[in-house]
Amino acid sequence: GSGENGGRDGGRDGGRPAIAGAALVVSTQSTKDEIGIQTLVGDYKETGTNHGKKVFQKMQKIVGHEDIQVFLYYWDKRDGADFSGWWFGDQVGGSQVWARCVSDSMAPPRVGWRVPWDSQRAEQGLLLVDSAGAKSSSAAAAPRTSAPPPPPTRSNPPSSAPPSNSGASGQGAASSANLQARVKRATASVEKLEVAAKAAVASCKSASADTDVEALRRMKQDIEKQQSALQEGQKALTQDITEARKGGVSATSSVTELSRLSPRLRNLQNQLNTEGNKLRNFMSKAEGAVSEKKKAENEAAQKAAEERDSKELQESLPATQEVVTLSEESVDAVHALAAPLIAEPPDESSDLLRQAMDEVETAATEAQEKITDARKRINEALQKARKFAPETRKLALGEFTGLQQKLTEAQKKLNPLKQFRKDFHARVAARKQLSELAEQLAAAELELEKATMMSSAAEQGQMSEEEIQSVEKVVRPARNSIDSAIRTLDQKLGAADGAMKEELTVMKDKAAGFKKSVESVVSVLRKQRDSLGTREMLRTAGENIDVAEQALTKCTEAEMPFLKGIEILPAEESSKAIKDSETASSKAESAVNTAKNFIKTKLAETKKYGKELAASVTEELNAHQQRLDAVSKKLTTFKKETSERKASALLAEVHESVTTAESAVKRMTEAAEVFFAEDLDSVSEDRLKQAKENTSAVEKEASEAVNEARKVFNAKRSGRGQENSDAMNKLHHRINAANGDLSKAKRAAASGDKLIKGKEIVAEHDKLVTEIEEEVKQAERKVKPGAEEAALGIESAKPSDEDIEQIGTALDTAQKTLKASLRVIEATSGGGPASLKAALSKLAERCKAVQKTIGEILGLTKEQRERVMTEAFLREGKAKSADVEAALEKVNEAELPFLKGLEVLPLEEATNATKASEAAAVELQSLISSARTFIAAKNLEIKHYGEVVSKPAIEEFGKMTERINAVASKLAQFRDDTKSRKKTAMMQEAGEKMTNVEAEVAKLTEAVEPFSKEGGDEAEVRSEEETERLPGELKG
């Protein structure tokens, strides 16, 4: 492929390994150098760090340009995101760069490099960066010695790549004259910018924090103007460099000259930035000083204004207040004149009434004039006050607004009296109509006064329940009467006007005052009742804690048996004491929880009490809580001790089970001791068998004992947390140790058992192999020539066909036996003792040697043996076929009873014939299967013989198979017929049984008929003997 791996194989010349000390290897897949990529290819070493990441330098020198260096480094975002990433350049942080990868990884990325650095995308395989270790096993690109192209600047992105070293000019290359003119224009432009920028910088040198703000602002504008000009100049220069690069190698010097202008512009930009920052600091300080000065001046002016306006307010306010007071007094005087006339009106025709009315109206007019005058003066004062300084204005507006409200209230009070003569008669009539309500309120007022006096006892302390109830009996009717009066007044006010409305309003205000007084008394009663309730609540809390403390005392009594000084109590006594302790702790815990929940609930309820009562109740509840906490702490200690005592009692059972397990394992280990002997091979087989028998006898007991100990341990440990953890851990270690000893004994016994079985196998198969060796020697003597025949050059003897058949059969059986022995030997060899492995190995070698001899004998007798064995196979095959046909005759005989022509045989005869048919079919099927297996096996064996022998034999076996298949087909038909006949016999048997059942049912019906007749006492009475005989008859 042409992916990244391809670049590793084809970049370096000749597959040269990296230079010693190299950290990175830079390579390329590109075969061209249109953009000077070979300048970057080579080995790089670490030279330091920059911005928190490693810096690498190319190790190879470039022939002809030894002064040019290539660095690979990281630059962070301090100059902006456009300058962040990994770079190839001629110096760290310099403006001349070749390639860039936008990444902030800790190591230089392998791919993703843009060459040149301002390309729109990274070209795949153009530049690859690998670690020297990863690159050492594959080919890498060797650095070329051609001159590098001048790097593009990083100040502003170039739009095309640097020229290649191949000398190609590229498309659109500029002529030498045009390039020189471009360089000249760019140089002149930069020089002009330098003059203007330096002049701007020079003009700022005299600036300081004391310089006038306007002068600083002009300097700042000049600096900003030059900065803009430099930015435009930089863009133009970048464009010139881009165009010059298109000239290829011939434009190298021009590109270099243009690139050298960029640092000059950058230096000017830095100077302007420095001066601009300095000017901003100066301006900030100067503007701050001006702001402070203005602030001080404003504060002084404000203070003077406040003093002036305050003085004016102090002079004008008393006079205005006096005018308002006179207005209020005038209104009160009018009311004083009018009140007696309304309460006790004179005779309507008397001069006294007319004179009094004249006085009231005159006084009302004068009071209205005073109010009007006062309102005018207040409005004028408000107009002036709005122009005062802020603080004085706020005070003045508050004072004059208050006076304005007083005038409004006086006006409301005066308005009903301005037409006193006209409304007089209506007022008198309204007063008379409201006399009933007035009397109701007067009675309520009396009861209210009484309740107030009775509730004054609260000032002396806590009122009793009786006192509270007495006050409630008085205040409740008064409260209802006042509420009723207020509702009536509200209803009448809705339809009233004029004098009636005014009278109703006055009466309602009076009733509202009474209601307020009632609510005050009710509030006192509520507080008293709350206080009384808290006393009962605190008493209940104390009683709950008393119960908890008594329960804790019961706990102490329950644990007395453990405090006798006896280290370990008897099991029965310990169990009873633990049970009593747990019962007592449960009751105590219930009592503590009850008290705790009660206090918690009541603490939450204190929020509805008054502040003082809530504080008092909370304090007392907290005291109760402290008592309860002490009880709870003691109970916790008691529960912990009880739990520990229970755990200690339980440990006794665990200890006993562990001891039992250890004893059983010890017996197991002693029984298996012989199996741990180093010279186990020297131990007699009888002793090994006896040890195995002894081990087996105790192995089950030991395993069950260990499992039981673990079961008891887990049951006692479950849910007990950290109680008696040390003792439990020790017992756990003992169980593990016992289990480990048991496992060792089992492994040793298993090894001994394997040794016993191995020895038995060696003895058994040694006997078999010895017998086979003797048989093979006899066969060998029959087929190989004797010494005289061998001396005469006779290669084989001439055994008879009978001998060959015997030899073939014997050797076939011997081969099968040897293969089985080898499988057993191989299975037994793994994991056994060395001596056993050696014995088995020797036995296996003997088997293989015998197999080899058998192969030689079979080879010497091949033709004769194949012929003889084929004849023997055919004889046996024919015999088996004959047995099959004979069995078929038995099948035919078995079905003869069904062929007599009778439609239905007697049941017994049909059943016997069916059983005989099934037995004959089973026998025939067995013979068919045996014959087929024999023919198939021998057919396969014969196929390996010579064609002269095998072909006619296979044909003969085919004929036998046809005969057997024909018999099998008849057998299938016979089985179907037998199945149908058996079904018929079963149906016949079922019919006979149903006939018998029907007869029995008829007999039963006849027997029970006398019992089913109606007639009560007149029914036939059978003898006791008949009645007792009936169940037997039914059962029969």
C-alpha cells in the first residue's frame, strides 16, 4: 500500500539506520522535491525544551549550506491560535519556518504536517515524523545534500510553498529584473515605514504621567496610525515573498532579501506596541487624576449646597408646621361645637339652635380657609424642596409630605361639618336609629373590660386551666357580639350616605378598636394555654426518659451472670443470660426511641410558640435530650458487650468443630504417610494398597469434618461485623491450614493410587505383550526360512494356507491388542513417578518392536495371506448370510398361526403367536446387523489387498449384501404385520375385559337393588350374614 507504512519503507536511501543518539527520524514518501521537503528529512536529536515540550535539531549538515540549521519545536497559544502547534524552522520561535502541524500533543505528531506551513491541508505521506526506535527496523529516507530553500516567514502566512532544489522554475516564475524591482520597491516601502514609525516613537519619548491628556491622546492616535500602516506593509511584503517564490531557484536570493525585511517590520511593530502601552498607562493615570479632581470639586459643591438648603429648611419648616397645627385645631374646635348639638339637640324652633348652627358653620368656614392656606404654603415649600441638595431634599420631602397627610386627615374630618345645618336632622335621626348597635357595643365593651381585668393575672405568672377557661367564657360572647356588630355596620354602610354613613363610620371605628382589644386578650389566653400545654409536654418527656432509665436498669440486672467473675459460663446459663440481655436491650431501645421521637417532634412544634416560650421550652427539652443521650450511650455499650458475649459463646461451637476437623485431618495424614515417602517406588504394592484402603476409609470423614467446620464458621461469622475478629481470624486460619493438610494428603494418596494402578497396568500389559511376542515368534518361525534355507538364499518359507489363516487372524488380533495397550500406556505415563514412567516406556518400546515384526511377517506373506484371508472372509460371510436366511425361516414359522385363514384367533393363541413373532424378529435383526457389520469391515479391509484378490471378493460381498437387504425388507414388512396383529390382539383383550366388567356391574346392580328401594321401615331387611358378604362379592 501507499499509506504510512509505505513511507517507512521508501523514504531513506538504502534503508540506512538512524544515527546514534537520534531521537526522531523525519522521512517522506514523496519521490519529488518540488517544495524542498528534503531539507527537513533526516535524524533529529533533543536539544532542550520550549513552552513545556521538547525541542529537536537536525543532526545532518546540508552540503553547501552548513550554516543553516533545522529545528523541530512546539509553540503555545501566547501569540494566538494561528501560531500554535509544532513547527519546522531555522530557529526556535523564529519567523522563518518550513512546515507546521496544528496539534498540542506532548511529542511531534507522525502525520498531519502542512508543507509549506500555510498550506490549506496536509498531504498524506509528504512528511512523516517517527521515533528513532520505531524507525530502526525499517527503511527511512536519507537526507539529501542539496541546499535548502529559504524558509517562509511566520509573521503573515505565505500563500505558496518554498522553491525546490531541483531547479524547476514553477508556473508563473518572475524574471530576474522584475524580482529586483519588487525587492527595491519593498525595501523602499519598509524604509518609509521605518521613518514614520520612528518619528512617532520619538514623539512619544517626552510623554509622562504629567503630560496633558489631550497631548497623550494625539500621540496615541499617531501610534495607532503607524501600527495600521505597518500591518498593511506586512501584508504587502508577504505577497511579494509569495510571488518571488514562484521564481524557483533563480529567485532564492530575492526571496532571502524580502524575507529579511520582515524582521524589520516586526521590530517596528514591537516598538510601536511598547510606546502604545506606555501611552495607555499615562492616559489612564492622567484621566484618573482629572476624575479625582472633579470628584473633589463636586463633593465640595454638594456639601455647600447641603448646608445652604438645610439652613433654609430649618427656617421655613417651623412656620409651615405651625400653620398645619392651627388648621387641625380649627377642625377640632368645629367638632367640639357640633358634638353637643348632635348628642342632645335643642328645640328646633329655639334661637339657641339657630345660633349654635351659625357658630358651627362659621367655624367650619374659617377652618376650611386655614386648611386651604396651609395646603398652598406646603405646595410652595415642596416646590422649593425638590430643588434642594439630595440629602436635604429627602428630609424636606418627608417632612412636608407628612404635613400634607395631616391636612388630608383634617379635611376628611371637616367635610361632614361643612353643611352642618343641612345634615343636622339626618345625623340626629341616624344617632337614634343606631342606638341598639351602640348599646350592643357598650355591653361588649363592659365584658371586654371584665375579660381584660381577669387576664391581667397572666402578668403575675402562669394562669391555671380554670382561670383560662373563666376568661374564655367571658371573652367569647364579647368577641361574638363585636363581630356581629361589625357585620351589621358593614351591611348598613353599603346602603348609607350622608350623615348616616358618617355615624356608621364612627361607630365602626369604635367597634374595630374593641375587636383589637379582644384579640389582645385572646392572644394572652393563647400564650397561657401554650405555656400550660408545654408543662404537660415536658412532664411527658420526663416520664418517657424515666421509662428508658428503668429499662436500662433491667439491662444491668440481665447481665449480672457475666459479672460473677467466671471467665466462661456454662453453655445453658450463658445462653439464658444472653437471651435475657437481648430482650432487655430490645425493650430499652424501644423506650429510648419512643422518648427520642417524642422530644424530636416537640422540638419541631416549638416554632409555633412565642419567642420567649419557645426559647424556654427548647432549653428544657434539650436538658431532657442530654439525659436521654446518656441512657442511649450506656445502652449502646451494653448492646456491644452483649454482642461480644454472644460471639464468645458462639466461638466455643466453632472451636469445637475446628478441633474435630483437625483431628480427622490428622488421621487422614497419618493414613497417607506412606505416600509422602521419597523412595515411593521401593514400597511394596501390598503396602501401597493397604495405605490406600486406610486413606479412603478416613478421607470422607476428614472432608466432611473440614466442610462442617467451615459451615459452622461461616454461619457464626455472618452478620457479626468486626466482633471477635481476631479470634475468628485465628479459627479461620486453622480451618485453612487443616484444609491445606487435607489437600496434600489427598494429592499424595492420589499419586499413590496412580502408582498402584500404573503397576497393575504394567503387570497386565506386560503379560499381554509377552503372550503376543510368543505368538509372533511362532508365526515368524512359520514364515521365515531356517538357517539352512537362509544359507541357500531362500527369503521365505512355504507355510500352508491353514497356517497363513491362523497367522493372519492371530496377528490381526495382536495388532489391535498392541494399539489398545499403547493408548493405555500413554494415558498412564503422565504425572507418574520416574520409575513408573521408565517401566511404561520400556513396555511401549516392546509394543512397537512387536508391531514392527508383525509388519515384516505380514509383508512376507502378503499375496498368500490376502488370498487365504479373503477366502476365509467369504466363508464366514456366507455363513452369516446363511444364518440370516435360517432366522428368516423361523420368522415365517412364528407367523403361521395368523395364516390359518381365521379372521380372529383365540386370545391366548394370538398373544403367544405375537410374542413368538417379536422374539423371532429381534433375533433376525441381530443377525442382520452382525452380518452387515462383518461384511462392511471386511469389505474395507479387502480394498487394501491386490486387485486380483479384492475384485471378485468385493463382488461376492455385494451379492451377500443383496441377499441380506432382501431379508431386511421382508423383516420390515413382517414387523409392520406383527404390530398390526398385536394391536388387534390387544383390542380383543380389551373387549373381553369390558364384557367381564359389564357382567360385574350387572351383578353389583342386582346385589344393591334391595338397598335402593324406598319404603323406610317397610324395606326388606337382609340378614347380617348377607350384609357382611356383600362387600366381598362386590370386590370379587
